[in-house]
Amino acid sequence: MKTDAFALRHIGPRENDLQHMLKTIGAETLDQLIFETIPSDIRLKSDLDLEPAMTEYEFANHIQKLGNKNKMFQSYIGLGYNQAIIPAVIQRNVFENPGWYTAYTPYQAEIAQGRLEAILNFQTMVIELTGMEIANASLLDEATAAAEAMALLFDVRSRDQKKANVCKFFVSEEILPQTLSVLQTRSTPIGVELVIGNHEEFDFSTEFFGAILQYPGKFGQVHDYADFIAKAAENEIKVAVAADILSLAKLTPPGEMGAAVVLGTTQRFGIPLGYGGPHAAYFATKDEYKRSMPGRIIGVTVDTNGNRALRMALQTREQHIKRDKATSNICTAQVLLSVMAGMYAVYHGPKGLQYIANKVHASAATLANALEKLGLQQTNTAFFDTIVVKADAKKVKTIAEQNEINFYYVDENTVSISLNETTSIADLNKIIAVFASANDKQATTIESLSETNHFPENINRTSTFLQHDVFNKYHSETALMRYIKMLERKDLALNHSMISLGSCTMKLNAASEMLPLSMAQWNNIHPFAPLDQAQGYQEMLSKLEQQLNVITGFAGTTLQPNSGAQGEYAGLMVIRAYHQSRGDHHRNIALIPSSAHGTNPASAAMAGMKVIVTKTLENGNIDVEDLREKAILHKDNLSCLMVTYPSTHGVFESAIKEITQLIHDNGGQVYMDGANMNAQVGLTNPATIGADVCHLNLHKTFAIPHGGGGPGVGPICVAPQLVPFLPTNPVIATGGENAITAISAAPWGSALVCLISYGYICMLGAEGLKQSTEYAILNANYIKEKLNGHYDTLYSGEMGRAAHEMILECRPFKQKGIEVTDIAKRLMDYGFHAPTVSFPVAGTLMIEPTESENLEELDRFCDAMISIRKEIEASNADDSNNVMKNSPHTLAMLTTDVWNFPYTREQAAFPLDYIAENKFWPTVRRADDAYGDRNLVCSCAPIEAYMEN
């Protein structure tokens, strides 16, 4: 046994399990299984051209040396990114804790109450700091949140405005440059015209439906926007405000000024810079716009017994249900980061946040006073944390960098300095010394901070915030540690048992991949730091792009998209730019099979495309003849086909090359959704099947943790003709020679977590990656055969094999009164998270075990499913008082004196012997979604305040 091989630790089944598993599925060898699963005409002819696999120890040394190439300067660049202090209790107990980072999106509320409470804290924090009525569970970054705000305000235009095609959106010139770039990307395809200008000169024309303001402005100037917002309202113009959330502990909240949307980033609430991400954006709006709000909303409801419970609210408004009618394709949140930011607020409380905000402002005020004493002009008339100094920028830059300091150089005579929570008096004196030297002056030493506010009294915050108990009782480390642990115990994560979610690939997030994220050399670099200070990052990101090029067979990669949905959109926008470069502006038809992911139509609509749905055959495959008919019919306007491969039905369709050729013959490009790349890596690839662009879910195939619903990374890889159009960034240029504008805020998206995928590829190497794919297919087919005779598999390949996932038919159980939801809830009693419920086919379960699960866990899961099948048979449609319908069973139920159920307590909680050894207790009974949507509560207010009379 080669104990230093990472593949040995990553792949679950042991070598001596292989023959047993192959015998079960009826294959002589693993090669035979792969032959029977993947069509031979798309199999790779050679191994991936990657460097030999590193051991975990070798990778640890490699990443340390690479990290040392990043220069640890003090960065006062600002532009929406500020160094923050990560409280150690949060770093150790959340950020580095697999109980938090390996959990899945809380679709199964009963086993996610801890995470849901943490997100509810985050929403409450956002609502109260912004002065708004409702907030979501976070978005991807500030720039994309601003774009979502624009789309929301466009969607909620008045009937008269829609009738008159009012389409202008005012953007203040104070907006962050990366936010403007993303707004430019997102506006044109949906028919919004951006008008950029000085808000003090805006004429409030009826041609405008909305506006966005920055608070404070990009270089720190604080404006009182109350009059602007009031005048806008008089003219039916709704205003979004991008606000620094820490400043809202001191400044009047935009909600109190009448803003329709308030958005921003929570990065400075204890989240590392990480060269740009991941960071949780926040998004708050008015209650009347809740059904147009993007992303997830966590709401309060009651369970079967009437006890308080939490769950994801208003899911019917989500993009995978609304499809091409959706205003957003965002299906994720930055949950792990929002949990950390929420815990930061819990730990510090309102007084702590005020203390930090006061210290940051006092640091800026003290620095401004000191520089003015040196004879330098500070031009911001009101500011929170950022000052602007008139000086010789070139001279200052030279001396600053010699002292390992970064400022932002607006022009040759202007320097912007943004201070943060980490800034000490010693740091201020160091800054003063730089400017003194640059101006041949004697530096004065400051010894204390000024307490004078440098903004008008009328925008000084007077309202209270964070008065709820949760923000006022966990201020010692012991108390917060125990609170975090209490919540963790309510959640079922991958560190407890297998999460066999089809299409979501909940594989091992190896500790050796995760450890570098805590290293200061990696997590403390500003995304707009000069490139020569980020050589470690540049080498790692460049190498990861090359690795992904090799794996996909493509010519170029951008890592900028920071979710799978962003990747979909980026891929389509690159295709759009390609057609336009050839004069084919009319090509706007996207063909999408009915079996496609629900986000595909939403992404196409956002990219300005018209969606044409093609049929699926009874066996789950694409109807090639229907596709041919529609491709030929629309050949003059065909933009692309969006296809998932292997299909969402868990099958490698043999006609895939015929399908892609058909699209190319009719002038289109092929976008391949990379959700199922875990069945391709090392065996086939998107280029081989004939695709032109694919997005990759690094949080699926390439091991970035789901973190309870985020972070995600969704880079796109493209064929040679699309490389010139890969996206850029307005501060640090990236992408191709004809690059589209930005897709997300940071140049390389969520760069910090790209370390995980880089480690995954480096430590597995070509052979390990290929083995991972083979074992993913093996594990899926093993489950398929073990459950054969108990459950029917809805679709199989031509030789009867599943790909890396399969769909179980559960609709006939309705004859017994059992719905697929009952199976999902009953699995909780067996200690398992449900597979994917009712996607892509209603009334079914989609199972994907991944290669990380060992034989014992696969057998436990199969035993649980077989036991549940027997319970279904014992059920009666005329009597719903049975073990299936009453699941999940909580500890409170099992320990009451009264037991009014026609089965035993043991049958309820311990139906199989293995459960007693490691029992997981759901903390609530079934959450009542309908009640919660009728009585929507999205903050920490007690449920009694909202109960129906």
C-alpha cells in the first residue's frame, strides 16, 4: 500500500473491495465497466498531460514556497476591499471546521437548522444595519449584487414605465470601477441603457427607471443622499445604494433615506481578502419586492408540532422554477462566508461594531489631520475610512513600496488611502513618514486618535441596531464557541455521513487542500495589489488554468466567474461576443433540451437570447430529430445549444457528436454545462464531444467545499476561437485581446479557494484524476445494482449502465400514499441526507455517491434504502399515521411519556442496527413551507410576534 499517494486517501473503495463490487454489477474489470458506460468514439486516446502527482507532504511544501512569493504589504488600496481581523474562534470553529464547510444547501431544512439559524442572523444583521425590510442569504460579491439590484429595479418598473419602455439606469460616477464594469456587462443584453454621471447634476428625467449610488463614494467622499432619493421617488425612479456595511454603524442607513435596495460586501466583517474572494455580498430591499429578489431567503415557520422551525422561503420565485422568465440565474449564496460575517456581528455585538467603526474613522481623521499639518491637501469634505491626498503619486509610490505599503494612485497628483480595522497608531506613523519623506518634511509622531467626526451631523446614525439577544450574549470566546457548536450539532454534513446528491457531487474536501486557505501569505493579499506582489498567486492561477485546459481539451480558461451560474452566463456572453465580432448580431437563439438544468434557460435569457426548448425521448436522451428540425429552422439566427453531458438523466448519450456537429453545421456554438464533469475527467472531455465552451463547477468536480451553499467557483474553458473574448477587469486587466467587460468583481474571482482545486489536481495527477472518475462511475453502478429489485432506475445507457449518477423511480409509491418527500424525510432517521429530490424528474430521487465514499458507507446507504422500501410496502394510502409520513422523528418525540403511533419507538429512531452507534437527531419535525410563506419572517424576531390570530 503506497501510503503517501493522495489518491489512496481520496478514493473511498479499497483495492480488495474492487472484485466484490465488480461482481455485484456484473463486470469482469473496471475497464469493461467504463467501456459499457462511455461511448468509445469519445474516449480519450491518451492520458492527460499533467505533471506527476505530488504527495500531501510534497504539496504542503510546494504551496508554502509558492505562498512565500506573495509579498505581504500593508494595503490601503480600498475600492471595496479592506483587510479585516478574523476572530480566531470563528476561524477555528467555522472556517476550518468540516462540520460547517462540508454541509450542503439547506433544502432539507430539518437537518440544517443550525446553518439556517446562522444565516438568519446574517439576514437580521443586514436588515438592521441597512434600515431595510428584508434581506437575502447573501450573493456572490458587491459588483454582481449591484447588477442584480439593477435587474430587480428594471423588473419592478410601473406598468406605465414598462409600456413606455423606460430603460435608462443612472450610475453615479462615484461607483466602484469593478461594479461599473459588471453593470456594463449585464445591462446591454436585457435592454438597459446605462447613463453615468454626477449625481448632483442628475435631472430626474422620466426616461429613467432607477439609479445606483455609492455610499461612501469610491474614493471615500460621503454624500447625504436623502434629497436625491426623495426627488427620484417623486419621479418614479427607484434608487439602489451600494454601502460599506461597517460605515453603517456610524452613518445614516440608506433605508432611512428611502432607498429601494441596499447592497454591498460583508468582507470587512472578518473575511480574509483572499486576492478577491470568496466574500459574501449582502442584498436588502423592501418587502414589496421580495418575489423579485435574487438568491435565497431564509424564513421562519413552524413544524408539524407547531414549534419554531427555519427553512428556505418563497422557493417558487427561484430561477430554476421560473426558467427563462427569471430575472436572475443566481441559485447560490456565499453561505460559509455569510455565516462567518454573521458570527462576527454576533461576537462583537452592536457596541463592538460601533467601537470598530469609530476606531477606523478616527484613524482616517487622525491621518488626515497629520498630513494636513505637513502642508498636504486632503480633498474629501466628509469621509468614513478613506481620504484623498494631493501629492506626487510617483514619488509617494516609490517610497511607499520601499516600506511595503500600497496606496491607490488615482492619478499622478492624487493618492487615495483606505484604512481598516487592523490599522494601528504605528501604521499611521509609518504612512505619515512616507508622505513626509516624499515632501522632504520632518514627520510628526501621533500618539492618540482623534475623536472628531468628519461628516455632517445630519448623517450621523441615531437609530439602534442588533438589539436581539443573539447579538448581545455571546461576546466571550467560550460562549461563542459553544453557540457555534450548538448550531453545528443541528446540521448533517459530510463529516457525519454520505450526501449522495445527484448533480451536486458532494465529494471529499481533503484537509491537505484546505490548509493553505488559513495561511497569511494566501489569504491576506489585496486583489488590486501590483502583480509583482502576487507572484505566488499568479503562478498558481496560471497553472490551474493550464491544468483545466488540459482536462477539458480547450485552449483558454478564465477563473473570474465565482459560481456555476456566473460561469453559465460568462460562457454565453463570450459566445455572444464571438458572433458579434463576425457581424452576426442577429444570432440570438439558444436551443435547450427540456432535460437541461433549470438555470440554463435563465442564463440564456439574461444573455439576451431567446430560448427554444427541444424535446427529450422516453429513454431520457435528447430527441435528435426534433433538435435537427429546430436547428435547421433557426439556422440563420442560431446562437448556441446548451447541453449537459453526461445528461442530467445520468447517461452518456451516444449521439452527442452528431448533436454538436448539427449545431456547428447551422452556425451555432455549443455550450456544455460542466455540472457532470465528475464522469468525464481523464476519460473524455468537452472538446472531444465537440463543445466550444464549458463551465466547470470547481465546488463539485474539483473539490471546493459546498459550505452549506457556497463558496462556488465556475470558471469557463473555451475553444481557440472564443479565447479573445474572455472577460477582463477594469483595475487589473485580464482576459483576451477583445475581452468582454467583467463578469464578477475581482480579476480572478474567488482566487483563495482556487488553491483547493489546484491542490486536488496536483496531488491526484493524471492517473489519480482518471481513477477518481472510474470509481465515481463504479460507485454509482454498485448502488444501482444493489437497489435493483427494490427500486427501478429511470434511465440507463445503451448497455444498461449509469454514468456517475442515476435517477430512482418513486412515483408508483403514491399508490401506497407515499411521496418522494417522505423518502427524503425518512432517510434522516437513518442518518442520511436525501439524494436530489424531484430533479430533473418530479417524483424521483437522483443519486450520486462520488468516488470518495467507501464500500461500507455505500452498503449502509443501500441498506437504509432497502429498509425504507419495505416500510413503503407496509404503508397504506388510507392511513397516513405511519413511520414514513411521520418522519423525521426527533429526540423530543422519542422521549415523551405519550406515544400515540402504531409502531415502536425503536422502529421510528433505530430501524437498523448501525444507527445506534452514531445516531443523528433532526431537531425539528417537518417544516411547514406554506405557513412560512404566508407569514414571511426573515429576521430574528420571535415567531410569536407573527402568529396568525
